[in-house]
Amino acid sequence: MINKPQRLAAIGLLSLTCAATAAIAQPWADIYLNLNDSRPSNANTAKYIFYFIGDGMASPQIHATEAYLAALEADDAEAGSAKARQLFMSQLPVQGMQMSYANNRLITGSAAAGTALACGKKTNIGVIAMDPEATAHYTTLAEQAKAQGMKVGIVSSVSIDHATPAVFYAHQPSRNNYEEIGASLLASPFDYFGGGGFRVNKWSDAQGATDAERYAWLENEANANGFVFADTRAEFDRIGADSSSNVRAIAINPYRDGSNAIPYALNRMNSDAYADSITLAEFTAKGIELLDNRRGFFLMVEGGKIDWAAHANDARAAIEDTIAFDNAIKVALDFAEEHPRETLIVVTGDHECGGMTLGFAGTAYDTYFEVLGGQKLAYDDFDRTVFGPYQESRETTPVDIDAEMWAIIEEYFGLDGIGLTATTDDDLTDYERSLLEAAFDKAMGNGSVNTAEEDSLLYGYYSPLSVTLTHLLNRRAGLAWTSYSHTAVPVPVMAQGPGATIFDGYYDNTEVARKIASIMRVELDD
């Protein structure tokens, strides 16, 4: 991480200019309203809007988390014990369901689903807040909230130029236009962006700039456009402390993974390297602090890494990020207790991911979700900080898993392949050992007798060893997966607050946005 003077010096290395940013700015001056009084309120109008979107989250991810929390307290075979501990989101009084399909595919993607949730309109896979042909812009809930005088905040645990956050402030034919999406963010009149960083590694290679130099340019450009830019814990804590209530801020987590997202909650729990990391709940609380005003606010919060963990079939990582997402919802619920007649909270997901099932053929009707607690790191940090160094330390490639690797497997996943622990509950069967041996050989580059199709079904596009470890652990818990991609499983919608009863029922995902719009008293495109 480079310091502030180095950042300013690095700016001169880039040829990126403010002109590119200004060229895609929206004509916000034409739609602002001069509203100096408080917004009127009635039983079906909300002054404060919280919109929570769990990316890749549907009923399986929610209930797996609830079952895991209960299993930590008591064996589910214990008669009379709780088999699930409800999350905060599950306790919201109104519960509905939405269908997530895209304009051109049953199984949707985050850009199309996000556009439906932000704009109330269908679009094609990969398109950001535009029509299916990518020729016309859709109006977003966040834009309409700003137009009627509310403050607006966008928060995500993944990069804030990723598909779901982007659909609220950008309009692009492709979700992969990260540079253009980032420029739209900088030109936005919104008040607060928080969470992960920017996908600067996906920008064009102008001047051969490094990622650090691009972040330096971003900070300078953010300041020029009226934003405070914070990327350390100390800077984050100071936002608003020495400023007026009109401060506008871009706050990104001090620690970011290779995709510029906040590290997985599971990794943050078990690594001192992330001591100053900022939680999704803290980013939500900061949003309330900066946005609260007499005109009200609109705050969208995405739990984006639930999806990423489910893509990798890593149940424990998905569960811990679901808990982190739920903790952010608790922050909104606490605020709502102080403003019960003015606060609408809506929680949903954009789609299910991974085809997670609560039940596995190998355990039949039994579940042992407590065994998931044996996993200490998510797949990515295990690959990067544990397995990677192990591979590099080998002068020759072991033919089979050696004693050192078996010890690593027991330490980080609680699976015993050679009798390392006295208990037999964690012992691997011969079949499970054979699966791990094959995955180890593949990961170490020892070749494989599998066809490409077999490898794809077994490992997806993840490290063969780590994905096999999570699969074995998940199956032992009584949980399994059908895909490394999204599914078309309907998604819950949970709500409380003024007008929340309209979220009851079963409807299209576009209706979630339109129901919110009706409570906000704003219009979305016909």
C-alpha cells in the first residue's frame, strides 16, 4: 500500500483525464429538485429505505446458516433441541418469493438480476441498467431517490464497480466495462460508496500504470469530484467526524483480495493479517451516519461474497458471509427501532448459486452441520497462504499426500487421513482418501487420468485440492452442491416497515423494485 505523497506523485504517470469521467456523467442538474423541507410521511411512505441484496443467496444459503448456528449449540439428533436458529432477516414480518430469470435466459446472472432489482425492468445477461439491446438507459431506484432529494449510499462486500452495485449508478452494455463503470461512480451525485475497492486490474493498460498508481488517480479524481476518499481504518473512522453533515465519501476496505473485494468473513475470523478490516455491518453503520437527514435516504447493501463462496462450493465460507450480511441487516433493524414508522427494510437475493442442498445421499436423513466448524480458512486463502507455500517448498513432487499435507488437512479442515487424532469421527474412509489423492495429484501437476469433462464436473475452475476438501467436509455435514454456477431457484423477499405488506406473495424480481418505488412515491420506467 503506498502512502499519500506517493499516490499524488503517481498521478502524473497516468494519462487518464477528467474529460472521460465528465463525458459519461448524468445530467443530474436537470433532475434535481429544490426540496428544503422534510418529506411528507404517511402509513405507506418511507423516509428511510434499506435495500439488502444477498448475491447468490436464496433459501438454501439462509437455512444452511441457521442450521449451522443451531448445530453449534446442540446435536440435531437431540430430541427437543432447536434445529435452526433464525437469522435477523428471517424474522422480518413479511415474507414473499421472487422469480429471478433474465430476459434471455432462465438461469440469470448478477447484471440482469441486479438490473431487475434496481430498475424494475428485464434485461439480457451482462447488461447494466440498460434495455436488452443496450441502446437505452433504465432509470434506477437510487437515481430517483436522489432526484427527489434523498441522500443515497451504495455498499458491497465485493468491488463497488461489480455488477450488483453498478446497476444502481451506471449504465453499460457490459458488466465487464469496469473502467467506464468506475468513471460513472466518480461522476455520480450519490453521497456514499463503501466496501470493496475498484477492479483497476481490469482497466486498459494506458501508460503501463500499476494498480497502485491507478488507485492514486482514483483518489485524486474522487477528491476533485467532491468525495472524501478513505482506504484505511483510521481514515474510515474519521469520515464525518470533522466535517459537516453534507460530506460525501468513498470508503474502501484496507485489505482487498485479488478481485478487490473484502476478504471472506471466515478468513478475517482466523487471520491476524486482517486486523483492521472493516465489516459490512460497519460500512452500513457509517452509511447511516453520513446519510441521515431530514429528507431521508436510500441505502443499498450487497453481501456479494455469499455468491463467490457458493461458486466455489465452500459452504462454511458462504455461511460466515451470510452471517456478516445478517449482521449488517441488524444495524438497519436497530435504526428502524428508533424510526419505526419511517423505515422500510427489504431483504432479498439476486439468484441462488451453487445448487446448494440441505441433505446428501451419503448421510441420508442425518445432518452434522457442526463439522463445518472444523474449517479454518476459505478456499482462496487456503490456496494462497497454505497450499501455495507447501507446493513451492517441495524440491520434488510427492507421489501421494505426505505427512505434512495430512497434518495441514487436519488443521485447516478437521479431516483425518492417517490417524492423527484420537477420535474416529473425523477419520476419512478409503473412498474419501482416494478422492483426495486424485485431487492432490491434479493440483500438484502430476497429471490426471480424467477427461476434461470429468475434471470440470469434479473441480469446476477451482483448485482440485481445496474444492475436494470443501466437498468432503460439506458432504459429511449433510450438505451438497449441484453446480459451480447459478441456478433458477426462487429467492425469498423479506420486509418490514411502512407499506411492507405488498411484498407478500410470489412475483417476478422486477416487482421488488416496483414495490419499493411505490412506497418511495417515485416512478420507474414503464
